Amino acid sequence: MERYRHYTDTSRIILPLADMLLIFGAFRLAGFQQLGNWHFGGYYPFFYVIFALLWWILSGQFANIYRTDRLITYPEKLLYLMRTFVLHAGVILLTILLLELYWPPARYLFAVYAFSVTAVVAGRFLMTFLYRTYHRHLARPHSRFVILGSGPSGQELYRFLESHDPIANQFMGFFTDTPHTLPTELRPLVRGRLAELKNYCLHEQVDEIYFAMPLDRRQLIEDLSRFADEHFLSFRIVPDFRGTVRKDVNVYFYDHLPILTIRHEPLGIRANLAVKRVFDIVFSLTVILLIFPVVLTALAALIKLDSPGPVFFRQMRPGKRNQLFPCFKLRTMRTNHGQSELQATKGDSRITRVGQYLRKYNLDELPQFFNVLLGHMSVVGPRPNMISQLEEYSKHIRTYQMRHAVTPGITGYAQVNGFRGETREAGTMEKRVEYDLKYVENWSFGLDMKIIFLTVWNMVRGEKNAY
């Protein structure tokens, strides 16, 4: 859904018409500057009509900028305008190239866009400034409102309305039975307890009541709704889902139907999965084709010279949804220890001399780029633990299984934050799981890039917990 969906019908007509006049002026000025006269004939009027109609369509469809109140700030308005002009120019240029049409010279087009952007931005800002100045200094407040509740929803609503609320709306205060839950700076805004709300509304001529409390207060909601109807007040409900289910809640919209989820899952969106998978394929192929022929060959020779046994080590690990897959690594231990499910510890006698350096600089993980290419793993994600660890930690860490909701990675958010290596110390695995879940719930392509950069940096300086 659009962040700001509704605006007045008057704005939807007046502001685009003003844009058309400003753009027409930009055309005339560009013609005088580039052509040396004020003549406006030939195909120039036709080009103006196409230009203006496309701007009307795109600005209304994508920019959502036909507001003059505070629901859109000046920086937001500028961003919307510039974004729409870039899209507008892209459509115009693409049409010219695909249809091989004859259009005005490039210098004339550049001048038209330069003058149009300047005129529309200046005109929109001027109208917004005049509108807000009028309501701030001349118009009387047309809505006085209170917020019922002091929880996270009530606080977020207050902060939003304070920074974005249409001018001429006046916040009167909070009503709550638990004022101590409010931050210290907001407590002076409390006007009373819930039982005092009705008298205050009548005495102070309040126009709107925002109910920002858990939805299980059904009797209170019905009582206040009846009170609002009887006294011509607007009663608005801001659902406090976190207070209702006692957990963080995310709200999605399927068309106009709200869907609640207890946990945010960016990688549950197919588009995000596609972006991540494409990056994994490109990145792993780049490493395999450019780095492996030299680096892997040299490391394989060192491993064979250091101790007898195979170059690669293969072990079944639990992946996404606990599906087992063969995880490849460079061998860093002797082959005759018989303890493949035992986690490595500091000073572990099983680790070879070359293996110590491979582990310290994460080079033993290089073959896992084959796992990435095959789809078993991702470049970034929660590290796949051993099967024995899955069985052990699932018993006493309630959220442990949640880290397996996504594809495991060669490197992860927990690792770059210092939680890698041995996990026998109390609380170590809990912290690792905590960071893994932060990654699952806050994934973004930018976060993956950050983790990759930090991983490379740690490889250069060496991992102190890698043994």
C-alpha cells in the first residue's frame, strides 16, 4: 500500500493544473533560450502535450505528491518529485529510441527538463509553504485529539502525528493508568487516567479519540465508541498488536486485507529470494573461476605435503528446514582421530600445522562455494552446525530451530560479530543464535554486502576464535 494514500480531490485537480502551466512556461523559456525566439509552432506544441500528460499520469501514480499538509515533509516531497522526473525522462527517451521518432534537439530537451524541474519544485514548495503558513498563523484548529494508552503503539502514533500530522490538528495529551511506561520526556503530556477521559473530552471540546491499547479491551472499546457517538466525537482505533499477543507483530496487506505475522521474514518474499540466489550464483562462479585455479591448487599441495589423507573433508550438515546436505571443506585435521562429530577446541591435537592457518584465515571454507553453486548454501547466512549440535542445542535453546528457516551460509552475522569457534562456554551458542535470528528478521542485500566486507577484513587480520 502507498504510505500516504488519500488526499483531497481539490488538490488532485488544482496542483496538476498548476504543474501544466509551469511546464508550459518551461517550454516557452527553453524555446527562447535555445531557438532565439518565442515562436511555439510546428511539432513543439505536440511534444508539450505528450510531456505534460505523461507528467500528470506519472506524478499521480508514483509520486503521491499532491499534498500540501505536513503528512509529506519537504525532503520527502523533493525526493518524490525528482524520482518522478527521472522516470518521466526515462520513458520519453526510451520511446524516442524504440520508435525512432524525430524529436527536438538534445540541448532543447535538456533545457526543458531543467526549467520544468526548477519550476515545478519551486511552485510546489511555494504552495505548500503558503498553505502551511495560513493554517499555522491564521486558521483556527479544526481537530483536537487525545491518545488513549501509553504503550509502544501510542508512543509511535504520537511521534508520527507530531512530525507529520496535518497542520491545525492539536494534540491534547495521553490518558493512561500506567504513566510510568512512558519515557520521562513524555510523562508531562499525561492528562489523567482512563476514568477521567470522558470529563476531559467534554470540558476541553476534544474532537478525536485515538485508542492505542491492546484489542482485548473489548468492553472499554464499546463504551468509548458509544460515548463518541453520543457526543459527536471521532473514535479511531490504532491496534496495539504487540500488547495483544505480547510479541512483536508485523502487518502486511494483501490488497486491503491486513495480515499479521509474529516474526518479520524478508527472505520469505520471493523477490528477495531471487535477488539473493542470483547474487550467490554470480559470486560463487566468480570465486570458482578466478580464485580456485591458483589458490585451491596451492592449498591442496600444502595439505598433501603436511599430512597423509585426502585434500577435501566432507560431512553431512543440517541446512534449510533441517534438510541434510554434504558440506565440503579443506581437510584441517588428521585422518585417524575418529572424532568427526567432536567440535574443535583451542590447542586441539587433531588439527594439522597447515590446518591451523587454514582455520585462522577461514581458507578451509573455500570449497563451500561449490555448495553455494549447488544451492545447498548461500554466501551469507547462519553457519551450518554439526548434526550432534542440532540435536543438543534444540533441547534447551527454544529459538535454535528458527535459524534453520533460511539457507545456511559460508559466513554469517554471528561470525562477523565475534561469535564463532568453540561454543562450550555458557551463553556462547545463545548469543550466536540471537545474531542469526537478527539476520533472518532484518535481511537486506546491503546487510549481506556488509557481512561479506567484514568477513574479508577478518580474514586479512586473522580470527582469534578460529581453531
